[in-house]
Amino acid sequence: MMARLVFATALRSAAVAGLIGAAAYDASAQEVRSLSPLALPRPGYESHPLQLGPVSVQPELAVTETYDDNVFATARNKEDDFVTSVSPTVNLSAGHGKLELSGRLSATVTEFADHEKEGSTTFGGNADARYALDRANQVAASVSYARLTESRADPESTRGQDESPATYDAMSGGVSYAYRRNRLGISVGAAAGHVDYTSDDESDRDRYSYNGSVRGTLTVTPRFDAFVEAYAERRDFVDTVDRSGLDRDAVLAGFYVGTVIAIASKWSGEVGVGLFRTYNDDDALPDFTGIGTRGSLTWSITPRTAVTAGFAREDMPTVTPGASGLIESRVTLRLEQEIRHNLIASAEVGYLRDDYQERNRQLSAVSGQVRAEYLINRNVSAVFSAGYAERTADVAEDEYDRFTTSIALRFKL
């Protein structure tokens, strides 16, 4: 399903590398703006957050009913179920002079009609701060925590159908500094994170990470910035050796060369390409070099229609027996459309490929999802979505196809 393509990688590496891209970004004179039609002002349907002194509080609640035709993401003997989810969320924001603060608290309680062991409760929160010292200097900081449940479609999952899905805590924090004057800019960022699985039989996946990056930017034209970014990451696994008797500690180093694009109100985004090399501590695991890419480019066809293409290719941590590493490649194409003032929709297709190094295991998944939201009034909306995913692999047990459809009611102030 599309959630696997869009979200699973971010969740699996939230404490490993999730902050570096944001921390290293230094806003230029051609600052990249959100062009999403889904965020357009809608008079008569706008929310009215609570104002508690200087803090703006926006609570929301979503109740969702989903049909899943392949709960365990298996190749054979598929089992279906109806899934009920309740998701409260609170968004917070405040500002004072040059200081901007924002935060988010959320939780989701999920219950399965027939497969009780699949039920879960996830929760978490994040806080971000940004302070402009002056027009040329800016500092930022971010912290986050989440209790997460591993997707049954995750190729790293080792849980059987008679066991509950693995759960884990992901914590991360980062700081950054950006300087920009005239045509030149520089930014530096540092982040640390921790992934901690709650079950002892998954303890060899527990790890710490320490990241750093530096980026230099040059304004080539008012529409294009060129940048060079270097980064490094240290991965320290808590267990001395994993389930295969291997030390999975490693250092990842690499660079990107690319451009930030802002052409009037039509085009906006960033594209980068480079190389990375992974140095494994264990001599039994060979080091390897790969091509790294990342980018997201939005074409705002009209104020009510936008298309966004995204892609990435990066090294991911793994403890899969026989694999010295994992390279994950992702491509997505998303259409956002305001159909009417109170009816918004989106459609997305994606491709995900997992290549395990030094092991004959490759997995390729294609997926698609459509979503529509009808704003009944300023406080209530109805949401319909449907998705399909299909994965092919060298090993038949890794393959599956899955269809989901859901309806939801969203409530907000």
C-alpha cells in the first residue's frame, strides 16, 4: 500500500537520518514555498484554533474504518479484516518576535475485528524552534519521540502471524545554523537518534546514530541556487553482534551536488545527486559505494492543481542475515486537486526497490492510492481513500498484493 512507500522508510530511520536533510537546508532569497492546493484558504471552512495566551492550539480527531484484504502481506492464504482506528492530534504554535515555535502531539488506537493481535496503540510528539538572529543568521532545533508499530509489509520484519507486530521507540534531536548573505550561503547541522525495540528478541536492531552535515550554496540566477553538501553518519548498534554473529556498526559518508529551484509560482523544489560509501566495522562485511539521490519537485499547473515528483536512493541499516547492507530506492508521483471549494482530492503512484548487498534478495513494489475529502462544514469532513500495492521479489515468500479502502470522519475546531 502507498503508506509503505511514503512513510515506512521515514519511520524505520527516524532516529538514524531523518533530521539531516532539514537541518542542512539554508533558506535562500528564492525561498521554496509550499504550492499545495490542499492548503489553500477556504473562507467559510477555515479552522478556529484555541488561543491560550501566546500559544495557538488546534485539536483534531479522526475516526477511520478500513477494509484490508491482506492483513499479513503474504504471498498465499491471504486473510482479510476490518480495522477501526481512532486518531487524536493536537497542533501547537507560538511566536514572539524573531522566535517561532511549533509542536505536535498525536496518537492512534487501532483495533482489528478478527485479528486481535494486530491491534496497536502508537503515539508521539515533536517540537521545533527557529530563531532569526538577524537577516543573515538563523538557528533551529528539533526534538521528536514516537512509539511505532512495524508494518507487516516491511522486509525487515521477522514476526510470524501468531505473534504481534514488532513495536519500537524512535527518538531524535538536531540543531542547525544557517548563514546567508547576497549570493552565498552556508549551513551546518548535527543530529542524534535512538531506535529501541520493545521486545528482547529484536534487541539486535536497537541502535544509536550521530549525524553531521555542511552545505554551501551559490545563487546562480534568481531562479536557481546551486549547492554542494557533505554528510557523515555513525551507526552504533547496542548489541555487540547481531543474530548472525556480526558487528553491524558502520560509518556512512557521502555528498550531494544539486540545485534549489523556484520559478515564479510554477516550479519549486530541490534536486541532488552524489555518492556515498559505507564503511563496516566488521571485516566480514565488505564496504560498498553507491550513487545517492534525493529530490522533490512541484509543478503548480494552476493554483488549484499541483503535481509533485519525489525520489531518493540511500543506504539503510539492516541486520538481515547474509546482507552487508541495504540500498533503498523510492520514486513517487503525486497529484493534488481542489475539485470544489469544499472538495479536495489527491492521487499518488509509487515505486520502491530494496537491494540487499552481498545477498541475492531484491524486492520491488508498485502502489497507488486515491483520496478525497469533503468538507461538510468548518468542523467536520468526510474522507474516502483506496489503495493497492503489489510486490515482486526473488523469493516467493517476499511477494504479496494488497488492496485497502477506508472511510473516515475528521473533526476539528
